[in-house]
Amino acid sequence: MLSRALGPFRPAGVAVRTLTNTELPRGPARTGRAVIPEGGEDPPKYRIQARHPNWPEKVKIVEVGPRDGLQNESIFVRTDDKLKFINMLVDAGLKHIEATSFVSARAVPQLQDAETLMRELPDAPDVTFPVLVPNQKQFVRALESGAKEIAIFTSPSERFLRANMRATGEEVNDAYKQLVTEAQAKGIPVRGYLSCAITCPYVGFMDPDDVARLAEAMIEWGCYEVSLGDTTGAGTPGSTRSMLYSVLQRIPVEQVALHCHDSYGQALANILAGLEMGVTTFDSSAGGIGGCPYAPRSSGNVATEDLVFMLAGMQIHTGVDLMKLIAATKFMSRMVLNRKKSHSKVVEAFPLDETVTR
């Protein structure tokens, strides 16, 4: 049975098999072969494919759907639905889930329930729930609500910061430097987002050296990791490699993450380019929901399902149960957001056996 063969990824490693033309999901028989995870219930006759020596054994996935995904929706998602979504993501095996953002309710009404959400998050000691904070005031709100980890964001693009933060780059970065110092004194880890790492919606391509200098500064402030964002989704493997080459001259690859939007269908290709340069941390959004309010025509992040499926076929461990992840996406996309289709190709290709209910 196809859905059984596709079943949960094994935490100890992933075995894969090759489908024949007639076994490919949906549609008529077609040429070519597809590699899928083995569910463990079929005879052990499948060829184990070797992982490329330049690929890592495992990667870290930072799920940003509950924050970066839902912030760009036109409707307010009820807190109970957000909590069910987060609980389903935890059950799927995701260990790093960005829960919400502490911002002005006037600016981002979709996340106006941040305090309530934080109080009701699941008790999962092995899962981190970072929250985004844009300034000192919101940092205090986050701490009072029980946040144990925060994220900040800046950009080498002055015009992007003026549109997003209503401040200059110097003003934003000086404030964040002080905020990170205070967070460290309180024992709060800080993750840094560097937006517009490849292109800016207002000025076009960014200078990789400017990106590298800012990434280095963020590490010097005290960020434990810098997530390099292809905010517009216009990056390609070529421009991604060029940007990473400059960044990796200044900070260790272990402190680098990629945050790829899929506006031009390049996200997985860009992630592959990052993998080949040693990056092992990637941000993604269940179902590919989301986008940036200050980057017109920017679509959502790479779909977590598509990322997990690709990595499984490369023999790279994620610890994520794909079918449970698909169930979480179908709940949010179809039952809550009332969408007939998901942005994830994998979600659309692999139907679930059971009905997902609200």
C-alpha cells in the first residue's frame, strides 16, 4: 500500500527504495524513478542508496510556519487552532518551532494573541519555541510571557529597514546590539535573521560583502546563529553560493542557517547549494505558507514537507515524521485557511488515509 510505504521516517536513519513507473503516486505510469522513504512494512529488498560524501548525516530544521507563515495571512487564525497546529508539529518530530512574534497588534494583527499563545504552548522539554522581537519593549513583553529564546532581524538594505522598522540601519543595529547584550545577561539565547541576504525588493541585488559584514557583526553581538534570508525568493544556486562564499570567510558554517522563500521555485535548489557548502540548518514552513509583508510578491518559505522529502532521498536524517507533518499542514491549510491546495508539492502528491478534522 502506497501510504504505508510512505509511512513514518525512522528516527535511527532512513532507508529508501526505488518505485517502478506504475507505482509512482497519482496519474498514469510515467518514465523515470522516484525515491521515497521506506515505512518498514515491506520486504527488505530495496536498494540502499549511498549518501554523497559532501552531504551531512543530519540537518536541523527550524519550523517557522506558526510565525512567519501565519503573519502574512489575510485572516486572524484563532489561538486554539494555532495551538493545535503547533502541537501537531511537535508530534511530527520538529524540535525548533518559531511560535509567534511580539509586535504591535496594529502592525501585525494576525499575531495579536502572542501572550495567550505562549502561556498555552505544549510542555515539550526537548523542543524550543523562539519568538521574534523587533525592539526592547517587545523583548520585555516576550520575557513576561515566558519566552525562553528570542530572534531578532535586520538587513543590509537601508530601504528595507526603513519600510519595515521605520529606522536607519545604524539605529536598528545599535538597538539590537544592546538588546542582545541584555538577553545574554538574562540567559536568553538569541537567533539572528538577516533579511534580504541576496536581493531586496526595493534596490535589487545586495553586495555579498555587505551581507557578510553584517552577519559577522550579529555574531559579535552575541547571536548564536545567523539565518540568511532570501526574502524575495529571487536567489538562485549561483547567487546563493556567491553570498555564502563571502559570509563563510567571516563566520563559521556551524553558525549559519538558510531561510529560503520559494517565489521563483528556487528554494530547494538553493538549499542544495547550501548543503554542498556545509550548511546544515534550514528554516522552512509547513505547507509553504507565509511570505513577507514588506516584500511584495514574495511567496512563502520552502515547504517543510518538500524539504524533508528531498533530504530523506539524500539519506540525510531530519527526525521528522512526514505523514504526521502532512496531517498538520492539511489541518492548517484546508480546515483553517480554507485552501483547496497546499503550496507543498509533497502534500498534494501524497493523500492521507485518515480524514483530518478540526
